[in-house]
Amino acid sequence: MREKLESALIVAVYARYSDDSQSPMSIQDQIRRVLEHARRLGIEPVKVLKFTDEDMSGYKKRDAYARPGFNGLLESWDAGAFDVLLVDEFSRLGRNPRQLLEIVERLDDTRVRLICADGLDSAAPGSRLAINFKGIIAQEESRSTSHRVKRGMVGQLTRGFMMSPPSFGYRAERQFEGGRAIGTHWHVIEEEAKVVRRLYEMRSKGMAFDKIARWLNDSDVETPRDGRIWRAAGVQRLLSNPIYRGEVVWKTDDVQSSAHSENGRPVMQVFERPHLRIVSDELWASAQSEKISRSGYGGGRSQYSGLIHCGHCENILSSTSKGRAFSCGSCGANRLAGDPLAPTSVPTVSVAGLNEVLSFALERVLNDERIGQVHERLREKLSQGPEGELAELRKKHDRLEKAGQHLIRLICRRDQPDPLLEEEYAKTSTELRSIERQIKVLQTTQASMSKRDLAAQLGVNPKSLIKKLLDGQLPAERLRAVLSQLFPKFIFLGRESRYIARFEIHFAPGVAVAWLTETKPVIDECVVLRIKLIGSARRPVRWEVVEEVAEVGTPMCPPGNCHVACVPDATAETVLS
């Protein structure tokens, strides 16, 4: 009878499988193998503690430290609850470098013996070298596997297949070849596509995500993936999905990929899916605008929420004094934190003063002379035909391309990631791809712009916009959405004295005639106004608005991608409250 080498030992067994492509029975197979291997070594445990994790990765840091079975093993290890740890192979404990190092340190600090069914034994001479070597191999295997999987997924996307469950508005269809599944295609479900278009229209008109979710629930629209109810966060994710404009965006985070930028940071790969387009680029972009509300959720009862930028720090002004004024919360926070660049007092402007500025600006940019200029530009567009439109698009393309290259240079110079610059670059890239698609369509079909739209814009009087905006009939969220398009920039520059404030406003006349006729804007120029607002010292306050500078013909920033050009005023104090 074989002599027992070990007796009266408590043994812990850890088993794991990493994804749903592996059989759950592999857990039982691992436990059976390690116990048989222990018996061959003469270990007859008096007690076996079992710890398992199913469908859990051991490589990614977030997943590696979120394994309940492994965390239970560590707790028992710290409590001294076992003498021997059995695993099928060392990589089952994990593939994360930091976690494997912690395991080696535990083996050094405790008397626990690690035995693997593949022959590794921490009690054997030279075991530490073998453990470290196996850990390095496990990490490299995970990297290689991840690289192969991602390369295969990119290959499928390149061949026109889809790699995820279908989003709302689509259905999936598996494609077979020789009886073998080779990929999945999506197809538009027209009934759901109508709902998607309605959602984008709601959001572009300023409706909050939670109100859209309530409309979906009240309309008994079924949620994707069998959810119980629609929620604001789900609506936000849906509306930000680029598939609805006919694109699949793949984030490359694999260090072995050649798609990385020079600074080694992840870049986006875009795969065109024109047959899956449900909304236009313009409608998709308008639903992404952060100017619809400061939070992006559509809240706020003021038409100015999310519209006005601070001339000192470039952040958005927030409502204060129970909605009667707007001030810069960022400047206030910086001043309290002792920032030497922060203003001595937080710049504030009253809503009553903003109303005067808005009314004056609309009157000035929609006078007879400028309306005549708008109509002249529309007639030029109409007479130029597709060749003129193509030339305009190429100019815009060159301008956006230069802006994108400038942003890339700025990003590459940063030692740390800059989310704001990266967001601006993403927006510029989106607009650039939209322009490239429009150029391609014109070059292929030589289709002219809609004469009906141009005729409609020529036939409208932009002065009627003033009444529609200021008569108090539009809901705040709708008015806010319109103002964000009419005024790509609305900057509170600061003050000259206690009762004098200065503003810089960019107005898009092409948006005005397009909004009145519910057509697409064809004039991408801005009128730039610099305005001085003067309030009386006595109450009730009497207002006087003076136009300092007016510039016409400035190229308009793309929607949602406006770069604020501010004039800092370090002496700004509370203004016109």
C-alpha cells in the first residue's frame, strides 16, 4: 500500500472558466483533475473548500478583481483556513500582472502550498522561477488571444457583418455558407425606424430624455432586449448611437493595432453602413447638441440654459437667484479654491438684461439690409446649381480638415489625455465624414440641392422669426433648442463698470430661414455682433443696448462644434443683477 506523504490537511480548490464558449462542465473537470493529482502526490485531505467563478475573465483589471469565487478564496487564505491550494493550471488563478504578483507574495508570506495539475509545485526547488515564468506566459497568451479576437471582429466589420445584438430599429439575420454560419447582417424594421425618427425629432426640439422615455412608455413601445420600461439613460444611449446615421464606430484599444495615433492612444475606426441609415446627419447631430440643456438631459425652465458661455473660463453659465440671473459656477468654484487666475468676483447677468440683449440682437441681424443679403445669397445658391454647391462643400471640407489636424497636434502634445480636445476632435471628424458623404453623392449623381427648399426660404420673411421667438408661446425646451442653432456662440465677456456688460454673439441667418420653412440650412455664414448692455443705477432698471461691432460673412462653426473665442476680463464683478 502506497505510503501517504501528507495527512490531515485542509485543501482549497479554485476553478474558473472565462467565457460562454467554454463548457460549464469544465469547472467539474478541473476539480476532478486537481483532486486526482493531489492523491497521486499522497495528499488525502480531511476537508476540501471549493471556490469557483463562471464566465469571468482573469486578465482585465476590472474583471480580475470582481470575481466572487476568487475573492472568497483570498478571504479564506487570509483567515488561514487551508493548507494547500489546488488549481488545474496557474493561469486559472488569473492573468492580470498585478494580481499574479500578489499571489506570489502571499505564497512567500504564508505556509500555503500551491499545487497545479500541470506539474507546478511551490514546495519544489526553483518553483518561484517557474511560477513567474508561467505568469508571464499566461499574460502574453491573454494579450495574444485578445488581439486575435479583436482582429477577427474588425475583419467581420470590414466584410460588412455586424458584431453585436441589433439595436432598436433593426433585426439580425445570420448568413450561412456551406451550412456554416459566417456572419450576421442587420436589417431595418420600418415600424421601429419610424419611432427612432420621432425620438430624434423630439430631442432636436429640446425635449428632455426623461420626457422622451415617458412618451415611449405611455405609447407602449417595447424596450430592446426585453427591458421593463424605458429610462432616460437608455434614451440617451439610443440617440448617441452612430448606427442610426449609417455608421459603426469601433474603438481600437489594442496596443498591437496599427490604427493607433502617434501618441499611442485609442482611435476610432468607422465602418460605413448606408443601408442601415435611419436619420440624416443633420438630425443626428442636432440631437447630440449639449446646448439643448446644460446637463444634456433637457432640464431647466429658462431658454438660456446651456446657451451662454463665460468670457473668462469658457464654461457655461448656470441659473441662479431662483432663475432671475445667470452666473459662472466654474469661476466661483475656482475663486473659492484659491485659483490665482480666477476673477475676484463671479460675473453675473440678469435674465431681464439677457432678454434685452436677445431682442436687440434679433432686431439688428434681421433688418431690411441683412435680409436682402440673405435673399441674395439664396439666389446665388439657386443659380449656381450642383457645381456651386460642390465648391462650397469642398471649402468647408478643407476648413474642417485643417481644424482636425490642428486638434490632433494639440492632443499629441499633451502628456495626459484631454477629454475636451478629444471630444472636439470626434465632433470635427463626424462633421468631416458628413461633408465627404455629401461630396461623394454630388460627384456621383450630380444632384442639385432642392429647388423647392430654396424657393421656400426665398419666400419667407425672416422678420417673422422675432415674433415667433419672443411672443412667449414656445415652450422653454423648444425655444432653447432653436436659440442654440441660431446662436452658435453667445458669450458674456464681462463688464466695463458696475452697470455695463459686454457680449459677443454669433447669429446664423441661414438657420433662421431654414427653421421658419422647416428645411435644411444652405447658408453657413454668421453675423458677429459685439454688444454693450447698460443698466441704470435706479430701480426699476432701465436698459440701453449699444452695438459696438458688426461683422458679416464669418464662416459658421459646425453645429455642436463651436470653438468659443473669449476675451478674458480678470476684474469682472457682479453685473446687472
